[in-house]
Amino acid sequence: MSSYKNLEEYDQEVTKEVQEKYTSILNGIGEDISREGLVKTPERAAKAMQFLTQGYDLDPVKILKGAMFKEDYDDMVIIKDIELYSLCEHHMLPFFGKAHVAYIPNGHIVGLSKIPRIVDVFARRLQVQERLTHDILECINNTLKPQGVAVVIEASHMCMMMRGVQKQNSVTTTSGFRGQFEKQETRNEFLKLISSHLS
């Protein structure tokens, strides 16, 4: 497993195979794949799908361990409003929103950019929001071994907005807490900080 790869590099074999599947899908829904706007759509869609699911090829533990530093700091570290985009595994439609992640170091800190990268690694797989929250939480907890970890995700799901119940303004919130964040006082401090606008 690699760290971040060049996002414009695609496996030609995979691209060809997925491209053929998209051609079949377009034919199946009654589209004319020879018309100008659709001629290159199967190839574009195949590359887009590889980009959106590149998290399967990335090792989140390796990403975190590559930027761990010994440090005595033992107060809360919060990275909030991390944009995330993922695909719901039930309908393969997008869900998108923000992740808020905090940890309390226990002898080691991690490079700040690595937390959003971990969010991306797990988001760029077919997901459900509940598992995405858990994956991020457990990866940080098991790798960094901090005093505590907290993850909150707020997301809108196109499978609810475009189809089914068609509720355009609904937002789903999931959360997970480990260690010190299981204490109400610490958890409340985290929730207060992610909801405030500091200047």
C-alpha cells in the first residue's frame, strides 16, 4: 500500500474493464453511447470511480506513523470542519459534509495534515457514515495510542435527497468517543469547541 499517489495515474487494465461496464449501463438505460456528449463518458466515469475509491489502495496506519513525533503536549488537539466526500455503498450515490476530529496526545503528536488524510483514506471507499466514523476513530486510537479520541461527522446523503424520501435539508450526525472523551466533561468541551466560531 502506498501513501498518496498521483491522482492522474490510473490502472489501464482496471480503466478498460470498468469502462466496458459503464458502456453496458448506459446502453441498459436506453442511452445512445455514440452521441457526442457520451462518447468519452464511460472512460471518464471509470477514472472518476478509481479516484473516488482510491482509499482501498492507501494505508492509513502508514500515513499516521510517517508523521508521529515525541512531544510532551497533553491537551486537546482539534481539527474541525474537514471536508469529506464519500460514496454510499447502498446506492453508490455521494454523501458529503464535514468531519471534526480531536485527540489528546499521550507522548506523541501527529502532523496536522495527516488527520484530514486519514479522513480521506476511509471516505474514498464505499461506505456508510456510521462505519466511516468508526474507521477514523479506531485507526487514530490504535495507531497513535492517545489518551482519547473523538470523531463527529455531519453529512448530507444524496440517496435521501435525490431519491427515496427526497428530503433535501436533512443532515446526519454520527459520533464516536474513546478514552478521556468518554468522560462527559471532556466530551462537552470538544462539542462546544467544534460548534463555536473562534477568531
